Amino acid sequence: MRRLVNQRPTRGGMLVLSMMPFVLLIAAYLAASGARLAANPGISFCRRPRHSPALFTATPSKRTSAPAISCYGSTRRQLKRLIIALGVSAFLGVTLGWPSA
């Protein structure tokens, strides 16, 4: 009997094994999102337009007199964090990566 480590999966098995991390990640996200919404259904990441998208985007905020897209600033901060994380991971990959020889 061959050991499981020494066996090569079939082509379909390779496809299933390669998709498994993504499926598990999506399932974990959906479970956590469902739990968050069940705990507090009133919280949302961005405001939703109630009447029309044109009114939602054209009306300035009463408090800041900026455009009413409330998630724009947080999106910019998240994008900045993502770029920083990508830069750090690329730097670590280049400096601490496997040697080529």
C-alpha cells in the first residue's frame, strides 16, 4: 500500500484541492458576516441610497459639506493599508525568500 504523501491526485483531484482554500475562505467569510449581521443588523459598511442614486451622490453632507459618499474616506484608508501590506510582504519575500541556488 502506497503512503498518502507519495500518491499523486488525478486531474480532477488537483482541481478540487486547489480550489479548497478559496472555498473555505469564502465559507468562513460568509459565516462571520452572517454572525455579525445577526448580532447587529443596523450596522452597514456604506450608507445605502434610499430614494435615488443621483440624489445620494449629488447631495452634499450637512455636517462636512463634502459629497455624500460616506465610505469614500474609509475606502481610501483601506486601500492605503492594502498597499502598505503588499509592499511589506513583497519586501519580505524578496529579502527573506528562498535562495535561487
